[in-house]
Amino acid sequence: MSIELKLCRSNRIYRPNEPLEGKIVTKLPSSISHHGIRLTVNGSVNLQVRGGSAGVIESFYGVVKPIPIVNKSVEVASSGRIASGRTEIPFSMIPKHPQSENFERFYETFHGANISIQYLVTVDILRGYLHKSLSATLEFIIESEKANLPEQPVPPEMVIFYITQDTQRHPLLPELKSGGFRVTGKISTQCSLLDPISGELTVEASAVPIQSIDIHLLRVESIMVGEKIVTENSLIQTTQIADGDVCRSMTLPIYVILPRLLTCPTTFAGPFSIEFKVSIVITFQSDLSKLHPKSDPRTPRLWSAMESVPLELVRTK
């Protein structure tokens, strides 16, 4: 005896005002009676403050009260029977509540370290007091309504950066400090979620051989706890653009594809905000680095140099 939800769209991506269509699939060894089949859509912003990113007082709060976005139910079928074997029951409903002004706006689906924006569709086959109800839940993905989106393409906004021993605020190995290095380039500070982070980089000089050049994509999640804002940076992904000592004065392209569920448009809401930034990290060849192969890439090290820039992500039509 099993029940399953299947949506018509294989990617499960919908706009708030688009109908959520699919099938309820049951596989039963024998026919059963029921008191109704109900479909429910739930959407919420789940906030969590972890002890490692907050003080002693904030850690007592733990999970902050979720922010409701939508809670809507429809009756797919009234009382009746479901035949044995495989049965498919079609359904259709629009997630956006007709009185949506009473709820929060539809934020895009996002899975972060402390902030999670999730939309779930659940089916319940009610069977009365003597039998356990049959239920199934499926996550679907919400993207912003097209009417509220800017036209594509987004005008590219680039920032010029340069990385030298003098721009680093953390201690460096003596040979790096004395010998020096200079890396220049440009990188996107605003881009569409459908486009890659682009740019270029040139190693103009380096007294110490380079081991690797990486682009780190980070999320900056902020949550309002009482009268204080708790902010935590976490690594989303790392893209290596150079392996080994790089030829001097050769331009290297920067091309980073954004992961879907781990990114969303830059969001500033009252109780929370979701921002992003990009770090260009240069790791130099050093015996000391071999002793710390699993060091946190967000933490500056004696054998590395980095530069971070804010990144605004936008959804386009």
C-alpha cells in the first residue's frame, strides 16, 4: 500500500500564480474506502540561530519562529472508494492565496545554513478513526512572478580588483611579505541567476610559486534575534580556475555557474536577509600548507591571499 505525488513539470519549478498540476498515484493490494482526499500547500521561511554563530544569549533562542508564506488546502475528492492496483487521481491548484495580502510575499526557494525557504505540497487520504490516513509530501520550487522581474539581460556590473602583499589584513609567510606578488583582474558584482559569474584574472608577478587559484561563492545570512542581528557567512561552492604555478601576464577567464537551490535573488526582508559574496583566493606553494590540507577556505592563512567582493543576484524574465 503506497501513495505518491507526481507533478507535471519534471523540474518542479513554478511561479506563485501558475497552477500546480499533477497526479496522486496510489498502489493498493485491495480497494479501500475513504472520507475525502485533501491537498495542502505550505510555504514558510524557517530561521535557525546556531550556537557557533551567536552569543550565549542568542543560542538560547535556537529555532526562531517560522514566517508563514502560504497555507492553502483544497478537496480533491469527497468520500468514496479507491480501487485496488494502480490509480491516478489528477489535481490542480494555484499556490498563491486569493487573500495573499494577509501573508508574506512569495520568496524564492532557498536552502541555506540558517535560512530555509521551502514549499511543500501534501496529500492526505482520510480513512476515519479505525484506519491510519495515507499521506505523501513533495517539495516544489517557487521562482518570482515574471511581472515583477526586470528584462534580460541585466547590465553587467564589474569591479576591478588587485591583490598584493599590502592589501592583506592577515599575517603572511616571510617570503611572501618580502618577495611580494601582484594579481589583478575584474569580476561580476551583479548578475542574473541564469548567467555565470564572469570576469578575468592576471598574475602579474609572484616571488613564490602559486599552487592554486580558486573562486569561493559564499552566502551571508542575517537573522533578527530580539534587537540584535546575527550574521553568518558560509561556503556554497569552490571553483578552481588555475592549478599550479600560473604563467605571468596571462589572462585567465573566470566562469562560475550558480547552483540552483543554494542561491536565490539577494533578499532584504525585515526579520532576515540573504546576501552573497565572492572571494578570490590565491594559495601559494608552501610546506606549511601541506600540514593543513583541510583548513577552512574562509579563514585567511599564512600561505594564502584573498580578496572578497559583494555579489548581487537577480532573477530576470
